[in-house]
Amino acid sequence: MNKRTLCITLLTLLSFSHLHAAELTLELGNGSQRLSSAQLLAHPQAQTIEISDDVSYKRNMHYRAVPLAALLEGVQPGDHLQLLASDGFAAELSAAPALSQTGSQAWLAIEDPEQPWPTLGNGKPSAGPFYLVWQNPGASQIGPEQWPFQLATIRKLAPVTQRFPQLLPAADASPAVQAGFVQYQKNCMACHRLNGAGDSQFGPDLNIPHNPTEYFSGDFLTRYIRDPQSLRRWPQGKMPGFNEALLSRTELANLLDYLSHMAGRKTAIE
């Protein structure tokens, strides 16, 4: 066996072992619970589902999955959830759409070690072992940042506004800035911090030391958000583009208003 074949074999075995050992942690205010892939695949509500136009795989996919609501014991629609991925991605989500049985429906997809999912690209892993997917996402305006893959932990927490006051615009900020703050929470916060505030460890801070509205001139920031690779083409780029179906012109304008506003509200990172 040559070195290349040996490396491939070892990587395959490690990946297989990782799937077998995978555990999802639930921290929902009633202690911490860990569920293995085997336990979730054997869940009484587990079933095979079809996801149309999967956000990560860019095509229709089939998964063995459990309704997310079935795992959220004690969680109420007014609660707030955070979904942490193993790579530091931290999605924030109101519990209401996660619990809904109509409109958008949230599912926890579980990767079966016996039937591993495709990789997300050359040299990349799959979306497993756990992946939050949605049927009919448009009904609840679920964006791509609410599809965390390689999911590791689901937590019930206080809302963002209570946990991170450094993110709040001024009390007299315009309605456009306030609306932009909502878009920031939905579309940016899973990857970025701002003023050091947030739980994501995935992307750079958007205000410290400099806010992107301070160094992108003209319409380049808009163009970058719409299609990052159109301005900075590099294979390691991870930021997705936000087309008008995901972020309307008005929503994008509001987001830029919020970022510009926060450029004048920098706080030191402790």
C-alpha cells in the first residue's frame, strides 16, 4: 500500500469513526442532554424527507430526519434558540418557526454512518453529522444562515438584545437603522461579531477595528454582499452571496444603514 492510499484509507476510517461517535448536545434550560447519531436515527419520529433546493448542496436532497420540535422539550414559541456548529458558526433563531407544524417546518437531518452524505466540495467534509434543514422555508422567511450544518449544540438563551447590548443602535436611531439591526441578526450574526459582541467564532468583527462602511467606497460593499467572489475571488472564501430573493434591496439598504450607524458606536473589545 503506497502512502497516498494509506492516507485516504486513514481519512475514511477517521470520518467513519467520527460519525459513529457523533453527539448532539441540547441545553434547553432543563440540564444538558447528549444524543448520539444512533439514538436520533432510532427516534420514533424519524423519517425520510425530501428537501427541495437544499441551501448547502444546491439541489434536492433526501435525509433521515427528526422534526426539530420533537427535540425541544419545554421550549415555548416566545423563547430564543442558538444553534452552534463545530466550526464556530452560531445561528440565532426565534423558537416559533422551529416549533411550527405549519408553514416552514424545521428538521434535524442525521447522517447515517452506513450511508454518508456527499461532501460539500473538494477537500471538504459533508454537512453532517447533524444539519438543520427546512421544508417550505419561505413561509417563515428562513434565510440561509438558519441552515447550520455540522451542528453540535442547540441552546435556549436570552434574546440577542439582552445578551449583547453592544449591538444595540441608539435609542433615537431611525426606523431604517432599527430594521437593519433585525437583518444583521438574521444574516450576519451567525458568522460575525460586532463590537466584540456575539458568540460566533467564524468571521471577523464588523466594527472593530474598522467597519466595512468605512473602507468600501461607492457601491462596492453592496456588490460584495451580493456576490463576494466578484470582488475577492479566492478558493478559501466562505461568505455566501445574498441575492435579492434572500435580501431585498430595502433590507440590504437597511442593513447598510445599521452598519454605518454602528461605525459611530464603537466599543472596545475586552
